[in-house]
Amino acid sequence: MDLKQRVSLMYVRTKFKLLSTISKRKAAKEALNLFLTPQKRNIKPLPDEFITAEKLQFSLDGNVVNGYRWNSPSAKKLLILHGFESSVIQFDHLIKPLTESGYEVLAFDAPAHGRSSGKMIDVFIYKNMIDRINRLYGPVTNFIAHSFGGLALILYLEDHPHDQQFKVVLIAPATETKTAIKNYFTLLNLNEEVKDEFEKQMIATGGKHPSWYSITRASENIKAGVLFLQDEEDALTPLSDVKPIMNKNYPNFHFVISKGFGHRWIYKDPSSVTSIINFLK
């Protein structure tokens, strides 16, 4: 964490400390808004693969969603889904191997990310985006999803018809939202009283308790073949959250556990790419 980030964190912590002394409810509401608001946007120059791609665009709840398509048309369609504060351009290294395997590849920046408009994102917005892409450009039966994109995808599939012919690659997915909330509250030094109000706010806005936003919970409703890539040294989406799914021994879930890649390098590593392409063949 650099000096600018430390100063910003100190300011936010002070702000919430003062606000929580005035009103736990107001502090929780502000904390939820911040939780759903990406603090950075990846708008790096487009990699070569994206410069030459077919550009796609559609409107979603007042936001403009920008995306890309390669190797169209093809009977095999695959959608790439990025994580929180990321962008699909991070997956440029996968485009050529996927198209060479015969896939029509679709990739979109979610609202409030990359080159799409918007300021906030939650799992319902992300699910709606997946649904709109499927309706406009599908049917899509193959997916690669990282982090928050993985959670949104599993919750989407849980609510939509799919079968064992679907193929899903989860890369360090946000398995348990409770873990993300715990880490968030630790970072901001917020107390349990504010956390209780925070959870009430989540229920009021989304209709679900934080424990519902869980790949572990939803996994029993997933019929697709799943390749689950997880690193032992991932501090954001830890292996401890994944082990309960592993212990269920679902026949359609295959796990590859690595060490040393963390949360973000894992999808760039050549061994991960090989595992992904072999699974999707």
C-alpha cells in the first residue's frame, strides 16, 4: 500500500468512526454504498487481441455495457467474466487459445468497470448482465469467470436451466461473501454493531442474508461441469472457503489447487491456461 492509499484509508476510517458514533444505521448505509462502489477502473490501453475484436454494446438499466467478440459465428460460445475492479482486457492471453479451440468468445466489462459506464455494482446487476448477454448473443454454454464474476455466474446458473453439457471454469471465485464482508470491516476498523446494521441493509436492498451469496450454498444446484482453480496463498478468496465444497465430492466439480500464484496471477500462469483449455476441449 503506497502513501496515497494509506492516507485515503486513514481518512475513510476516521469518517466512519465519527459517523458510527452518530448513527450506526447511517454508518452501515454508507459502508454498504462504499462496498458496492469500485475504487479504481481498469482502462489501460487495449491489448492487440481486443483492438482487432468485433466491438459490441448494449444498454442495461441505464448503463452502457461495452464488450468484444471473436470468431463469430461458432456453435460453441464462451463468455469471460472478470472480477471486482478488474476488466476483461486482463484475459487477452486466453483469446487465441480459445478461438483456436473453435470457440466464439464473448467478453464484456460489467457496469462500473473498464470501459462500461456506471458507478456501482452488485451481484444482481452482474447476473442481469449475464442474462442480457445470453439473450442477445447466446445461447452461451461455456464460461470462464474470475473472483466476483464467479459468484455472479454460479448464482445466475442456479436460477436458469442448464445441464451437464455446460462447462464452467471458476478461477479464484468469491466463494463466500461473508469472508469479503469480514475483510472489509477489518480494513475499515468497523465494529460488530455497524456490521449488524450492514447486514440488515443488505437484506433490505437485496432481500437476502449475506450467507445466501455463497458458492458453497449454491453448488448443490449446479449441474454444469466445473473446473475450479484455487491457490493456497490467495488471501482475498481463501482456500478455507473452498474446502467445504471440496468435501462434498460433487462428481461434476474438479479442483486444481496451486501454490504461489495468489488471487490475480493464477489466471495468467501457463499451467492454469493449459488446465483451462484441456478442460474446455
